[in-house]
Amino acid sequence: MAKAPPPRTRIARSDATTVTIRGKSLMDDLIGKLSFTEMMYFLIKHRPPTPAETKVLDACLVTLMEHGFTPSSLVSRMVHDSVPDQVQVAMAAGLLTIGGVFVGTMEGCAKILKAGIEAGGDLDAYCTQVVREHIAARKPMPGFGHPFHKPDDPRPPRLFQVAESVGLNGPYVQLLHRLNGIVDREMGRHLTINATGAIGALMLEIGIPAEIMRAIAVVSRCGGLPGHILEEMEMPTARTLWALAEEHVPYEGV
Amino acid sequence: MAKAPPPRTRIARSDATTVTIRGKSLMDDLIGKLSFTEMMYFLIKHRPPTPAETKVLDACLVTLMEHGFTPSSLVSRMVHDSVPDQVQVAMAAGLLTIGGVFVGTMEGCAKILKAGIEAGGDLDAYCTQVVREHIAARKPMPGFGHPFHKPDDPRPPRLFQVAESVGLNGPYVQLLHRLNGIVDREMGRHLTINATGAIGALMLEIGIPAEIMRAIAVVSRCGGLPGHILEEMEMPTARTLWALAEEHVPYEGV
Amino acid sequence: MAKAPPPRTRIARSDATTVTIRGKSLMDDLIGKLSFTEMMYFLIKHRPPTPAETKVLDACLVTLMEHGFTPSSLVSRMVHDSVPDQVQVAMAAGLLTIGGVFVGTMEGCAKILKAGIEAGGDLDAYCTQVVREHIAARKPMPGFGHPFHKPDDPRPPRLFQVAESVGLNGPYVQLLHRLNGIVDREMGRHLTINATGAIGALMLEIGIPAEIMRAIAVVSRCGGLPGHILEEMEMPTARTLWALAEEHVPYEGV
Amino acid sequence: MAKAPPPRTRIARSDATTVTIRGKSLMDDLIGKLSFTEMMYFLIKHRPPTPAETKVLDACLVTLMEHGFTPSSLVSRMVHDSVPDQVQVAMAAGLLTIGGVFVGTMEGCAKILKAGIEAGGDLDAYCTQVVREHIAARKPMPGFGHPFHKPDDPRPPRLFQVAESVGLNGPYVQLLHRLNGIVDREMGRHLTINATGAIGALMLEIGIPAEIMRAIAVVSRCGGLPGHILEEMEMPTARTLWALAEEHVPYEGV
């Protein structure tokens, strides 16, 4: 086995008077020059995004930030009630829920799109094969369907519009639309492209690796939590949730 | 005791075809129109920020996003090694460290500044009293001093410059500078304004409540974690850290 | 400043064929010889507990393990619904709630008891002073009062009975009873000794430092979570809780 | 689709003067009568364990509680340094690491054992097929092999001895031994049964469902953390770990 290279980092170093981040001076090159979104992209890709890429990434981030009462916001609110003076604890607890069930699902769709583009060749045949494999394995198609938003999730069309407005509705977006048609044909009914499907395609267009997409969803949802924590401070709901659980989930004995 | 009002929320609701966030349509009014930073501010303040406020908030967020190996990035990397397929777990674990010891400390400084401005009157007398109370109680002055960045933290001057460039170096920033002089005089040595002190003042200038400032620090640091996770995927350090602990922290028996 | 001693550990080391824990062989001295409770005590105190100490510690642990729907079990259940294949995530999220508001409060009462015994002298005067200080500062007396269990928490009498049965109802338990009388006299109404007050006294009787008592409460509550997770797998409640939140906490707009 | 049954719980209820847990009175039937280990089993299985089952479960719990510096203890120590006054936060962060990579792996081995016993028939043929499938898929055999403990993990023989001493070395333990011989034959080299393999078999012997085994590993490891937290309070290592990371993982620029 080849020996592992010595561990090292390309991210940052600092001394008494400087902070260097990926070769740039934090003070001279980054603060006041990059937005949060541009800085996050820079930290992932080693270069700042173009204005078009920033537009698309901001649209993706804004889309996932807030969806009212969800597992992440409900858990954050309950934990805040228990640990009110350490808001990072409430936020971290809420973010633990961004898993494969809710929000953190763009990776699966992105991997299908990426493999299709890389394989080249007959995209209709590729899509048909992928969909049939999912049907045969009784697995849901990642990026399609939504429990509440029916018949169509209203967010993807707006996301595609933003991408088109800056010329970034490229091969991954096109393939997602093609896949959509074949999903409907093979399933024999209409399934919507959902927000995580659209975001998976858009993040590929701007060069975000599929492996790190869920991490970006976590950042997005994190940006919605200060608003929930502040509302919980001003008009609490956590004790109500507890009381509702006790009232509506009765003890029935062994 | 007055009966508590029935619980309610002002944040969001959705149905099959709409998502409404603080009275705005997610699709028509927010996606493609607000940046991540503007959306987070909107979720906290119920109105979008002005361009000047956005500039200052982005500068604050960029300042805290990345500082290389810190408790938050080291913990995230170690947890990622243990739970590699659930990146939200690594990120949440890292964010738990944003407490009163590191990063999450702007609240204390902001409360001192806010109380001073609200009290009005002789600000020199106010500052002198606050500093003397901290000296008497042997408590560090929040927002001052830094273990590595000496004699001066290089980040606050750049932050003040950004605020000044958009006319937001108002009363809280002025009071922080005044406090700085009195800290030095009363302590008999120079202490730097540190990044969290400057950010506390700037967030007050843009109307962010002190109680929620740590939550914004959490969002900022969260935005730095995808870069660390991706680097850990590509060139891991977690096992090295474990080996270093075993090598350098010997077992000495009971 | 004196130089810090080099870091070291007294807990454990292992090599290819041995595991040594605090000087004992895991295989020869611990597995099959100590119970979980005895082993935890051994890891804290560097010696196994006596049978009497084990009896008291088990009673404390059993008391806090399970109280039905609480923030810890509700949060664990909601997180399990989001991350069903990583049960440690649900459990960790639930344990984050064991803070100063619920369960993790024995430390405050224990510190009052410990300071009283260490000071010696007139214990009535000590108790009176402590209670009056809390009344003056409008702070609740730690270890007293309960929102649901009125007029008396049923758990402390049983805990005291167990301690008495093994001769461990010593000075801290006696002082807690004395304090109880003075709380009632000074408040002008009856407040119950609550479970965390009684447990704080009992843990002092068996030599557990106050600083680590909350950690033991976390272990106790952790022991109740497998039962909740298993029930959630078999008859889920998390989606019901979410639906109840949406139904009973309406959006009222900005 | 059949309507889901209304949500309910079989775990606990309480009122002002009683706490009922799975049909028993906490005060009359549980405190002072069950140990922590017996109570946890009772909460999972709806009946207390026999003395033999308790002996085996305690042996499993003691085996996993403590292994010195591991991801869980290192993460807990680092988080404790950042949030020193909320020990549950450090503990929860450490427990997040009990995933599929370390400690939380008994489930895989247990499922193989359970399926073999349920299938009945020729157990040698079953074992051979399972091992060959893992070899063909280049997947490690769960419950076998250890990075440090070579050639043999010293913990399983002691665990089997405890089980035998109380007559609980039944079909699952026998099948694990049979599997071990076939692993060696098919791999062409010796792989040790590791601690999680042995514990998986023992937990099946005492009726613990495979799905909840990782949760019990979490409880076990949780019981080791108070000792680490207390040691970190008395002789800290977290800052040393941070310094080691900075020293040994250099910044190499972009």
C-alpha cells in the first residue's frame, strides 16, 4: 500500500498580524469585497464565483432557508427552551435533521445527472434505464415527487428561470427536464421535479461537487434558524408542543 | 398571572402551490431577488436590509467564516471521519463549540454598548465605570484582547473601514472606540479591540438584537464548514489528530 | 505564571493484546465483575463503589431514566424520524436538552449542601442565610419545587428510604431536610424537595463531585432513550407532533 | 392505504403524585429494586431481565464503556473546552461519533447471525455463502477484524466466558464461532472475532433486537464520558490537541 501523504491543509493560516485564507488576505482581499455566498463558494472552489454563479447559488440558498415548521425548526425551538442561553446548541440540534429524509437529498439526483452527462451517448436511453431500475428496485427517484406540493412544486420553475436569466441553464438542467418526461412516461403518472432535484442540477451547473451539496443545504437551513430562535424568544411555542404531545399521544399501558 | 396568548408564528406557511414567508411569496418576491445575507436579515427583521446594511452584515459574516484549525473545524473533521455519509452530523457537532469561549462572544460587548447609548449622559463616565467593574470582578472585558493577534487584531480596522464607507460607523462604533481608550488607561496597558467586539458594534448599527448575535456567528462559521469537510474528504487529517493525541498525551496510570 | 504540566491521562491504554483501564485489566478485572453502574463509578472515582454506594447510585440513575414525553424524548423521536439509520444522532440530539432548565439541575443544590457542611458551624443560620439570599435575588432555590408534582414530589422519599436502608442518609441528606424546613418557613408556603435536590444530596453522600453530577444525569437519561427509539420504530409519533404544531400554532402573518 | 393507528405510547405517564412506567410504579417497583442495567432492559423489553441476562448485558456494557482516546472521548474533550459549563453538550457531541465506522457496528453481525438461525438448515453452507458474498462485494465481514488488536481481540473470549458461566452461550454464539472458522478458510488468513461481533451475538442471546443494538452501544460509551470530562476539568488536554493540529498539519497554500 502506498504511504499516505503527510496531512496538510490548503484552507487558512494566521499569525499575530495576518489571516491568510486560500492564499488571500482576509483583510485586504475578502472582508468588504465578497458576500457570504461568494466567500462560501471561494472556500469550496478555491476561486470566487462569477456574478452568474453567485446569482444561482444565492437562489438555491434562499429556496431552502425557510419552510416554516419543519423538523429542523421544531427541534431547534424545543432545544432552545431547554438550553436558552446557548443558542448554538438549539441550532446544531435542528441541523442534525438535515439528513436523507428531508432537505439533504439533492446529492442523489445530482449523481444521476452527472453520470448521464459524463457517459455521453443516448440520453433518452440513459434516463429510461435509470428510471426502470428505480421502479424495479421500488426506490423513489431522487429529485422527484413531493408530499405536499402537488401536482407541481412551485419552486423549481422559478429556480430554472433564475438560471436561464444568467445563462446557466446548461446540460444538467436540460437533462433533468428530459428525465422528468421519462419519469412520467415510465411511471404512468405525473411526478413533479422537486426543489432538491432542481437545486442538485443548478449546483452542478456552477461546479459544486455532489458530495458537498448536503453541506450547502445545511448552511442554507442554518440561515433560517436565527429567525426561529428570535421568534421563540418573543413568543414561545416549545411548551405548547410538549403539551400537545402529552394530550394527543396517550399512554395505553403495556 | 395573565394567561399566555395562544401560540402563533409570523414566519411562514405553505400549501400545495404557494410558500409564503413573512407575507412575501417565496417564488415571486424572494428567490432570485434576495441574496442569502439579505434573506437572513429579512427573516430576523421582517424587512430586507438596505444595501449599506447588507454590506456591513456581509463583512461581519465573512470575517468569522474561516480561521483555519479551530475547535469547530477540528471537531467537524473528527466527526466526519466517524460518520462520513451524514455531513450534517459533522457540521452540527462543530457548531456546538460556538459558545462563550470562542466566537460566540459578541453579545457581551454589544450589551455594554447598547446600555451606554440607551443611558445617554456622560459616556466617559459610563465607560470608566464599566471597565472598573470588570477589573474589580477580575472579569475580562468582552470584545477586547486576543490570545494570538497582538498587539492588535487586524480585523476590526477593516470592519470599521467598511462601515464608514457606507455611513454606518455610528454611535455604537464611536462608543467602542471610546471604550477602547478607557480600557487601555484603566488597565495600564494596551488591549486590542477584537473581531467579536467590532462585530458586536457593527451588528448594533444595523439593528440586530444582541440576543441573536451568537446565532449569526453560528451561521457564519457554518458557511466555512463545507470547505473543511470537502478538504477532509480529499486529504484527511482526522486519523492524524487521533494518533497525535495517543502519542503526545501519555497514560500515566492511576 | 507557572508552566502547565505536560498533558497526560490516567484513564486507559491498550496495545495489541491488552486493554488497561485505570490500572486494571479490562478482561481480567472488569468484564463480568463490575456492573455498568459500578464501572461508571470506578471511572470517576478510581475505585469501585461499595455495595451500599452502588445501591444508592443505581437508585439515582433509575429515578431519572424515564419520565415519558419530555424535551429529551420528544427531540430524540423527531430527529430519529429525519435520520432513521443513525440512532446515535437522535440520542445525542435529545441529550442536548439536559441543561439547566430540566434534569441537569442537581449541581446547584449539591453546591449549597457541600458549602454548608464544609463551613460547619450553625447550620440553621447557614440555611436561613442561603434561603434569604435566594428570595432577595428572586432566584428559585435549586432542588426545591416542581411544576407538576404537587404538593410533594413522590420520588425523594423513596430515594431517602433507599439511602437509609444502606446507612447512607448522612450529613448531606440531613442538611437537605433541614433546608426544606427553612425554605417553607421563609417562603411562607410549602415547597417540595424535588428529585434533583434529593439526587444531589445522595450523590454527595457517595462522593460524586458536584461538577460532574449533570454528566451522570445525562447517562441516566441516555439509558431511557433506547426504549423511546424502539417504540418510535414500532409506532411512530414524530409526524403526529409535526402535524400538531402546524395545526395548533397558526401563521398570523407579519 | 390503511389509515395509521392513532399515535400512542406504552412507556410512561405521570400525575401529581404518581409516575407509572410500563405499568409499574417508579417509586414502589423500580427505584431501589432495579439496577440501571435492569431498568434499561425493562424499558426495551417490557419485562426485567433474569439474573443471567443482566450478567451478560452488564458484560457487554462494561466492554464498550472505555477505550481511552477515541473519537468520542476526543470530541467530548474538545467541545468541553469550548462550552465548559454545559457538560451535556460535550457528551452529546462525542456520542455523535458512535456510527457505522466505530463502535456502532454490532448490528451488521447480529443480522447475519439472526438470519442464519431463522433460516435453519445447513449452517456451514449459510456461512460459506455469506462470507463469499462479502468477499465478492469487497465488503468487510461485520464483527471480524480489528486495526489494533491482532492477531486476536482479547475481549470476545472473556465475553463468551461470561455468557457460558450463566448458560447463555446459545445458538448465536455457536454460529459466530462457526462463522469465524469459515471466514478464516475462505479468506485464507486469520481474522479475529472483534468486540462488536461478540456483543452482537450476546445481545441476540438475551433478546435485544438488532435495530436497537447501536443505541445500547451509545449508552455504554456515554457511561465512560463522565470520567473523561472530569479528567479534562482537572488536567486539560483540549488545547494541546489544537496546538498539535496546528503544528503537525501545515498550511501549504492553494
